[in-house]
Amino acid sequence: MTTPMTHDRARTLGSAWVDDELGAADVVTLRTHLDECAACTAHVESMRTLGDAVRAMPRLRPGPAVAAAVIAAVEGAPRPSARRTTGRTGRRLTPLALAAAAVAAVVAVVVGGGAQPGTPFAILPASAQTVALQRLTSVYLERDIVETPDGDAAQRRTVTEKVWWQAPDRLRLERTVVDAAGRRTAELILRRGADRYDAGNGRRMATRRGAPALDVLPEPLSPTVPLLGRPTGPGPVIAGRPTTTYELEIEGGRRVAQVDTARFVILGGADSFVLSKAELRNGVPTAIRTVRRLDLNVAIDPQRFELPEADEESDLGFVERAPGQLTISPPARPRGLRAVRAAAAGAAEALLFQRGAFPVLISTAAPRDASGPVDVQTTTVRGRAAVLRIPLYGYPSVTFTYERRPITLTSPLRPAELIDLAAQMYFPAE
Amino acid sequence: MAIRRGREVDEGSFAEVVREHTPLVFGVVLRRVGDRSLAEDLTQETFLHAWRGRASFRGDDEAGAGTSLRGWLCAIAHNVVRDHARAQRRRPVEVPEPGHLDLPDPSDAADGMELDEAMDRLRVALHGLPARHREMFLLRERDGLTYKEIAVAMSCPIGTVMSGLARARERLIAAVGA
């Protein structure tokens, strides 16, 4: 005996019918009722219209980088092991997730609080990104830089760069420069201080490999990639987090974004990560960098890093030494920290450590003046006076005194982590 | 895209799965966490979990090939969201209710979206639905999931899906006067 059809039941069946989920027998029963009931027929029609209306509504969609990063991680990364790693945030980070996170870390726009109107801005990435950087083994980067030294249009030049970096310290940079008069020059830089050669006559340049120079840390890993932008006011609260609305200049256009100053925003197209970075001098942009291509953890032919004539001495006069020979060798090594290169030049010493692909440079030479704004703060490392420098376009550093000598530790970390690392290495808790 | 039982899922076919189902997973996650960039992170994690666990996925046979892939992804998404919520708190939590709506906020300047009056009424009406009914309705109408898939995604019997959808539609129709 079948259930008697009520309007209520008809509407329930009608709903399933609209979804094509009604069994044949029930369809017959329903249609019999609908033939005699205008109200239920209208209701069924309303359900269809409702579906159309909701499908026509705009919906929030993920950025194209989301799928792209996952696909890149799945296709590019080595087969994941069953073992998982826990990041500091407590989330389980599989090796693939780390590769994807590393993509995010490197291309991230890092934005920060305390910015004055009209200034560029930068803060440091969150801890999850720091963990992600440890899994980064190589970077290939192509970018265009339009430089206008001193804001003078007559001096404008276009630079195309290709950068190869392999953990921990192999860096190769090819640069082609076209100046305002259209002259082309090519540079090949494996370390700082490379000579220029004229592409026209093919003169070979002398390049130098050798002990780490002060700025040996690979620039593609710079966590501070600020954009030219202006804060325009408070943004909406999103998931309980206050945001600031910024108007950003991206590739000559404008884009409005809500920025959570503790997070980061990823910008990009479907297959590549395109980022513009501007350097300002007195508020005037003097260089705009656009990343055309970025590949992470790719296999790089080691031949790229081979030099015809290796030089023992770097352009800054540093000579290779065994890490243990240096007086600034830290008394304690946090877990996973590995000494990679060490060098000395007279009284100055430099040590390059690595934690995964994560560089930590320690040196006694005075910190160079970074180009662009630098935020300088006094702080303490285990109660000892220290100076924190956070340049806009480079890695932050902390300088303190150890056994009567000033030591500077430079690394892509947040200030608190940097200080903590310095404390662990030089003033381990008794 | 169907993933058939016993077939090794390679990167290429998985890439297709990712491309096709990212909006679905993102919606499922976003409606539970409410924060867009967090939802993007957790969406990525969901697919990476799916990739790692692909050997354990039991695809349907020929008759229902592909129909439970979406349900499987939704279930993983729920676990990812739940684990994230747990990591934020000391005590264990269940999967958060789908309390958020993944429609652009009219005051959200970045999206530049404007809803006309009828759509706005619908938006308000959707807000008024009980979370689980709303979720069923959106999975059905926007993501096109079958009742079976919705049942898997929401861990409830198919009968509950059927009545939930009917109730949701009644309330919405009454609210917007469609």
C-alpha cells in the first residue's frame, strides 16, 4: 500500500525530482499529483528557478596559484616519504606541502604594520614559511628590471636576469643590460665583484669563486619582496583578523587588496608567479623588478656552477678556512645547523651555516650599508646589548658582542627568531 | 575525471583532478573557516593529502565511476579543517560547522562584486538557513554533487540529504518569494 500523497510529501519528492534523484515509481506518483495540483507544480517550478538564481550568484573562488602550486608540487617534487614533519604551527607539513609552502614563501608579498602613507612596506614571513625554506634546495629565476638611477629618465636601462641558486651557496647570475642608448652589455656573476665583459667582442671575464663574501646569501630567497603601495584605510575584519586596505601598483596597473599584516598575499597567473618589486629612493621608484619565471627545487646542471679558473681568494680578500679555526665559531650549534663555508681576511671572519637550505651568515666585518631603508633597533640577546637591522631589501641581521668582538648574524628570519638563534649559538642557557 | 579502482594515479591525471575540483574543495573549506587565505592553504593541504593517500582511494566500478571522488575529497577537506582547528586549541574539536557563506561580501571592495536586490535577498535568505541545510543546498546546486556524494561529504544518510534539501528550498522560496 503506497503512502497517501500529501502536499508536503509532494514537495519533498519534487525536490528530489528536480535533482534527478527520484526513483521511477515515485516519479509516476509525483506527476500524477502535480497534474492535479497547481500549487505544488508552481513550487517545483520555483525550485528550479531558485537553483538558477543561486548558480548565477558570484562566488568566492581560490586564486589560480592554489591549484598551480599543488600541481607543481606533485609533478616536481620527489616522491614523498610516509614520514611527516610537524611545523612550528602544529600543522602537519608533508614534504609536498612544504614544497608548495616554499613556493608561497618565495613569491610572497610580505606586508607589515607601521607603514606610513605612501611608503613601501615589509615585514618578515611567518614561522611556517621559515620551516618551508628549509626544504628549498634550488631556485631558478628569470626577471626583468627597469632601472632609472636617480629617477633620471635619460639614464633608464633594462636589465634581464637569470638566476640559478643551489643550496647552500652556489649562485650564478647572468645579466644582460640595455642602456638608454640601446647598447647591450652582458654580465656573468658567480660571486660579487665580477668583471663585466662586452658581448660584442666576446672578451671573457674573470669570475671569482671563493670564500663567502658578505652578501652571499641568495637574493631570490629574500623574504622581503615589497610592493609599491599605499594604505588607504582600515579594511574589513576577516575571520576575526583586522586588515588594512592597500592600493598596490602591479605591473603598471592598480589593485586593491585587503592585507592581514600578519599574513601574506600571493599574486600570480596560472603558470608563473609574476611579482613586481620597486626600489625607492626618496619616494621615487628607481627600479622596478618583475619576476617572469620562478622554479623551485628544480634540478640544476652542476656544470652551470663550474668555473674555468677557481680563485682561492674572494674579491673582498677573504681566504677559505676550516670552520673550527675561526674565533667566531659559535660554542653551541642548534640542531640541524651545518657549517658550510668559512673564511677570514685579516681580523675579519665569516661563517656560512645552513639549516636545510636555510642560510645563516655570521661575520665580524662591519655590516654593509644596505640600499634602501633600514630599520635599526636596539635590543638584547640574552641580556646583552645588541642592534637589530631590518633592511627593506635584504635579510635582517643582529649585531652583538661576543668575547670582545662584534658579531653580526644575518638570516631570513623574524627578529625574534634571529635573536633566539643568536642566543642559542653564542649564549646557550646553562 | 574518474579514478578507477586498481589503476595507478599518475601526476597527470591527478593534476586534472586538482584543476577540476579545486573550486569544490575551496568552497567546502571556506564555508567552515571563513578566512580566504587560510582556505587556500587548507585547500592545498587537502589535495596533497589526497595525493599521498591516493592508493587507498577506492574508486567506483564502471557503473558509478567517478561519483565518489568528490565525496572523498570533501571528506578529506573536513579532516584537514578539523585538524587545523584542533591545532589551534588544546582540546579536541569536531569539524567546524559550515557557518560561513562563500559569497563576496557586498562591502568587500577588492572583489568589486555587486549583488542586485534580488540576489541580495537570496544572500540574506541563505544566511538564514541552518548551516547544514545550507551546505547541502550549495553542494547540490552549485557544485552539482549527487545525493550519494553529499551524504558521504556530510556523513549522513541519503534520506537526511533528501529532506534537508527539501526544507532548505522551502525556506528559501518563502524568503525570496521566487
